[in-house]
Amino acid sequence: MRGFLLNRLSQSLVLLVIVSIIGFTILNLIPGGPLAQFGLDPGMTQADIDRLKELLGLNQPLWMRYLDWVWRLVRGDWGHSFRDGLPVLSVIGHHLFATLLLMGSSTAIAMVVGTWIGIRGATHRYSTFDYFATISAMVALSIPTFWFGLVGIYVFSLKLGWVPAGNMYTIGENSVLDYLHHLILPSLVLSLVHVAIWSRYMRTATLDAISQDFVKTARAKGLSERRILLKHVVGNALLPMITLAGMQLPSILTGALVTETVFTWPGMGRLFLDSLGYSDYPMVMGLLMFSAIFVILGNLIADIVIAVVDPRVRLS
């Protein structure tokens, strides 16, 4: 187990370094570089820009700037936002809760609903429910998330008035019910695609478990179908779903970016788009690295959990 953990940890660190090199290089090679926004200011002269470059160390070779940035990163100095001068880590921390709340609720919905649909579709193969679930999943996977968000706002907010059209809370309100009221629509929209993915994978995993010899043996012993399903099939079908949960983190983050923009949700996704619009280089780089750490850590945890549950994985 120790060798497995060291192997996965080293792979994660190498991947994180590669992501940091690619992200740092791209953001430094874009037209205008990190100081692109200052070049748009008519009051800024070339001499002013040159002084800023020297002050920020941007007149050094790219590899030296990267090493200096990494050294400051590991010490906890992620720089300051060009937009408001606040520390990058402080701003990310301020928006982190909103993103985690949205991602956590949508992931929970996707796992619970998708698992139920997948199991029922597998146990009622080629039934009306199975066909309907398959068609619905294909539709959900074919239509962009922002379209579902706009339709949801139009129908459930503007026409029916059941839920708010956006934001995380009502100004002047500070109650759990108000937060939940605002959370309902964006979490459902974000979870829709992942319910489709989860249900398809769960259906396949359940069908694979049902066809195994241990299920045939259980039936030969006279066990009821319900007991076989709960005791033998579901547990084995859920094993590959742990890996899927880790693999879905990047797509959930990407979906959160779109969903937060549509619903003006004050999370990291909306912060990332705003920072791109303002050419806030330190904030964009900080969000890129924070997201990479989050995704890689999530996949590492998923690998560890599946190794604990299924010892055969440790040998791979």
C-alpha cells in the first residue's frame, strides 16, 4: 500500500508541475503579457510600463520568472490582484465557499439520482423506463449547460416565480432557507449533465455485476432478487463509480464556471471569467493553480479510496 501511495503521489506532483509550466508559459506569451491591461490605459507611457516590468521582475528570462513564481507559491505568496490589490489567496478563499456549496449539492444530486436511474434501468432492461432514461441522458449530454440555465430561469423564475433568477442570497436576508432557495435552480442545472453520465455508467456497471458468477450462485441458493441486488450487485457496481467521481471533477468545475456566470453566482468560476476580462494575471494564474490542485487532489483521493476498497488495484 505504501508503494501504491508513493507512486500515485509522485504522479500527481509531476502532473501539477506540468500544468503549472503550461499555464505560466501561455499566460506570459499572450499578446501584451501580464501587463496587457496597463497597455490599454492612455495615461501609461512606455517608460511607466518598463518600470512596472522591472518592479515585477518581468524583464527577466521566462524560466527565471517561473522559478521565482514557484518559490513564492510554495511559501504561500500567490501575489496580489491587479484589479483591487488584494492577496490572491484571500480573494479565492472568499469565493471558495460558494463554489464548494454549488459543486457539493450538484454532485450529491447527480450521485443519488444517477445511481437510482442506472440501477433501475439495469434491472428493468429494455423497459419503457430504460428507454426513456437513455433518451433523456442523450438529450442532456447534447445540449449545453448554459441553455438549460437560461430555460430554467425563464420558466421557473420569470414565468412561475418559484425560485430566484440568480445570485446566492437576498440582500438583507441571512437565513439557511434563503440560501437553499437560491441554490435549488443552479444546482439542478449543474447536476443535469452529471446525472446523465452517472446513470449511464451505473447502468453498465450494474449489468456487468449481474452477469457475474457470484450472482448466479446466489440465485442458485434461492436468495431473493432484492437481497441479491442490495447485497451482491450494488456494492460491486459502485466500485468503478468511485473512479468516475474523481474523473468528473474537471467537468464539474467547468460546468460550475458556466453555471455561476448564468446565475451570477459569486464563486470561483465567475471570478475566473471576471479576472480574464480585466486581464488580472495574478488572479487568473492563482485560480488556475488552485483548480489544478483541487482536481488532482480529488483524483488522488479517489485512487486511494478505490485501493482501500479493492486491494487488486494496488497491484496495477
